Amino acid sequence: MPQHPSLAWAQHFTSRSHGNWPGTDHAIYKMSDLMAKGVLDQNMARGVLHDSLLMDMVWEVTWADDDGLPDPYLPERFAQCNGFVIFMHGWTGNHMIWEDMPAMLVRANPNLIAIAVDHNGFGGSRFVVDTPDLGQCCPPSAMAAMERLVQVLKIRRQPGETQRKVINFVGHSMGGAALFYLNPTQYDYGEETRYAIAPALLLNDTNHRIFFNAMGLGIGIVDKLRIFEPIEGIIKPNMVEAVCEGSSEFVKKTHLRQYDETPRGTTSATFRAMGLLQNWEIAHRWDLFRVMLGHKDSLVGLVSMMDMLSTLEVPAAHIRVVAGSHYMFSVGPQTVFQHAQNRDLAVQEILELHERALEMQKKGRGSRGFG
């Protein structure tokens, strides 16, 4: 059995099981466990936790597996793939909000491995303080932490490897906003792609900026003055309903549970960070970047988002507007027809981006373009 020490962490999961999608397996990993077992670079792992102000980082890996591959062979299985898809959830979400999309991707292309990460203080990746600074929980910080996780896991093409690899980032809402802040100087030609679904990047959206900041302030007040907790009991379901409009009941329950499990200070600060963000330092590199927007999204204004994308010079061919709400890829009981199509379309376009990136690596820089 060939050895791949850089990916030795792959067999040291905390749990493994068959996926809901036929022919897939998934496993949960915790950075603290992997550090304790000595299968990650200790300095790099500690550095990302320390600088991101996180107690731990947790992620779920999904791969195509028809035969129940033995655990010791997972490093080899991961090493032989030609790309990873990194999923970044939104506000009060966690890795579970993606439902079947990671499994659909790896079944459609078994050469891909999907990694859905808890990040930015949610799920198993909580901050070390209940109320972080806004600069610690904003989209640029989330992207920086994700890029460093990629380095820690050594899933990029390593020195001496002949196998081409692409790191495909997929983000929703807050996670979609984070993708705009990827540092392109850290990647080789054709090495990364980005797919932003309903990105909550509100740089020029005054109305939604006010709303996000006000909601964050309100949650913060409840955190400090518990007398207002009965009011929160009324507001919370409506707020989660707005975030999860059109989604499945599973996604709605996941958000409600995550809201209850997350310190109010984190929830408040993250909402405020999204509303107050004014960072326009965004590299105009769009050849492998796509955006999907919903026509009925109550949290991301369609007109203001199109204005911002135009200001950033995102090519029109890289923007898709579909019939759907903020959770346009989650199939709820009232959105079966449209959201199912959106989900399939997103999977198709992520796969196409991946193949385009591989082709760019093969051909060299002469293949760069906006098609």
C-alpha cells in the first residue's frame, strides 16, 4: 500500500458512516484530535487556530465509495483525486446545511473529494471567546482561515507530486461573501475555482447593511439584558425563516439548533460584521469564479448585488440569476420544482469549473479567458 504521509490525517476521523446518497461515505474530523495524534504539522495547525481565535476546527469529508474502502487506504484514496471541493456555510449554519450536494458532486465525479467545514465560530469551530471582535468574524477573516486550513491539510499539489489538483471553493451567504476575499497570489494558474451562492456581500447595499447591523445589535442587547429573552423567542423563528426561506425542513431545524448552540455574542458579532463590512480590497480575478443569485432572495438584494458585481467588473457570463430564494439550492416542500433544478445546475457548474481549471493547468497560461 503506497504511503502518503502528508495525508495521513485522512484515516484518523472521529466518526465514519455511509452517506445518504448511494455509493458515498463520509467522515468527521477535528483538528484537535489530529494534532493530538501527530498527523498534522503542529505549528501550522496551532497557528491557524490561534490567529483565527478558534477553539477547534471541524469538517466533514465526503467521497465516492462503493466497496467500503478500509480506513488505512483513505490517505491513498484522497491522494489520487484531482481536486477537492471546500464548502463554506453561512450565518448560523454548519457543515450539515449542504445536505446532499457534496455527495452529488463526488458521485458525478469520483475524482473529487468534498470537504464541508464548520467555520467562523459556528458548529464545532467555536471561538475561544463568546463575543469576538468584528474583524475576527467577518467574511475576509473566514476566507483567510479557510485558505490556511487547506495548507494545514496539504490537499494542494505537493512538491514531487505529478497529479494535478484543483481546490474548488463553494460558499453560501456569508460563506459566499468570503470567496471574494480569496488571495489569488497564493495559487498557481488554474489551481482554484470559486462558486458563490447568494453571497451576502453588502458593500453597496444600504438597506440590507442597516438590517444586518440592527439585527446584530438586537441580539447583542438580548445577550446583555436577559429581560428581553421573551422577545427573542418571538423574533428568532421569524429571522431563521427569513434566512431559510424555501429550504427543506432539515435545513431550518439545523439553523434553529445552531442558533441555540452558538453564543449570542458570536451570532451578534457575525451579523454586525456582515452589515458593517467596507473592505473593497478585492482582486479582479474572475476567470474561474461564478455567482448564483435568487430572484426572491430577501437577504441579498438582487439590484444592489448586480450593481456591486458590475463595479467589480465581474463578467456578465459569470453571473446567473435563478428563480428561488436565499436557500435556492435546498429543496423545500414549496420549492421542489425550482430549487431542485437550481441544485442540479449548481452541481453541474461546479463540475464544469473544475474541469475548466484542469484544462487550464494542462494548456498553460495561454488558455486564460472569460468564456
